[in-house]
Amino acid sequence: MNRNPSRPLSPHLSIWRWGPHMLVSILHRVTGVGLATLGAVALIWWLMAAASGPDSYATFLHWATGWFGILVGIGLSWAFFQHMLSGLRHFVMDIGAGYELSRNKFWANMTLVGSVLLTALLWAWILWGMRG
Amino acid sequence: METMETMETMETPLAQVRGLGSAREGAHHWWTERLTSVSTLLLFIWFAVSLLRLPGLDYRTVNEWLQGPLAAVPMLLLIVSTFWHLKLGMQVVIEDYVHEEGSKFLSILLLNFATVAGAAFALFAVLKIALGGGPHA
């Protein structure tokens, strides 16, 4: 078929290569849904337990400081940091910046590195405090 | 898609699009999502700093902390901001993945009920502590 090479091609929706920006995009959703469900329940439980009396609060603390609670806590805090950093990235893209391929990829990767780093820092702080 | 020219209908163009969502509403949803993301972020920074500065997270400490207006009021704002934001976000996820009109309607209905109920429980808990006059036992 004859084609004028100076005119743009229509997007090839079936030809693509996996990239960090795609991972960050779907992670923004996954972490958002996780925080909106599990995170919201945890927040409500903590507040209701604190309002209901020492026994309810002891039950909450028992779960929250057990291995299962700490696992959920690490997961939720990572989800929070990932959602927060990719949300900040969204703000930059909302003003029309950061769409150049290399820059876009760099900052997508940085949200992944940053969320793991912040999670590690937070739990190092918490577990160090629990020892002392 | 049939156009107005080829379709015999008694409905006016306005009647045909009513209930399908309007222009402007989408922009408002988008803007409110951004607005609540900023407020939620600022309030969570306050929340994290406050918790880390508390001597512990035991029953008495948390109760005494939430009795002060400078803790209770931001906490109430945090609940409103967070639940508002999560409602807006979850709605977009539902709209993107639930295509059947009936299930979509039901999902968004349940989302609204769950969000308001969840926020109400959280707000009640903070108000009870803040206005209840001291921890029990």
C-alpha cells in the first residue's frame, strides 16, 4: 500500500513492549484499591477499638502486632508509598511535563525504588522502636 | 450508531442523553480527585508525624492524644478527605471494569453506601473519644 511517510501512523495497539510506566500505572490502581478496602477497614478498626475501651483496643493490638498484622502493615505502608509517589508523578504529568520517553521511564522506576526504600525506612524505625 | 436523521423517535435529543452522564461532571470528578489527593497527602503526613512522636500507641496514649482539638480536628478532616478520595478512585475503577449497566449501577450504589458508612463509623469513633471525657478504666 502506498503511504505518505510524512503523515503519522495510526497507533499499533497490538504492538508494544512491557515498560515500567505500565507497571506503575496498574500498580497505582492495585495499591489504590488495596488501601481503599484493607486500609480503610484497618483505620476504622483502630479508631473504633480506641473508642470502645481497653478490651477492644487490646484485641486490636493483639492482631496488629502479631506476624499477620505486621505483614499487612508492611503491605499497606508499601501500597501507601507507591500510590503516593505515582500520584505525585501524576501531578507532574497533569501539567504536561515528563512525557519524554527516557524521563518518563526514569521517574516511573523512581516511584518503584522510592516506595520500597520508604517502606524499609519506616519499618526499620518501627521495629527498632519496638526493641527499645 | 443510528443518527437522529435515520432514527424515528419521539424523544428529544436532550431526553436521549439524560442519565448517561453530562459533560462538566467528569471534569469535576477529576478535579475533586486531585483536590482530595492533596488534602489526603498533607493530612497523612501530619498523621504519620504525630504517631511517630507519640510515646506509644497504647490505649491511654491514643485516647489522650485524640482528646485534644489539635489531634481530633485534623483526624476528622483526614477521615472525610480519605473516604472522599477513595470513593472517587474506586468509582473510576468500577466504571472501567464493570461494563454491564445493571452491575455497574449496583456497584456504584454499594460503593457510595460503604464509603459513607465507613466514614461515619470512623468519625463517630473520633468524636466519641474527643467529646467523651477521658479514657475508660
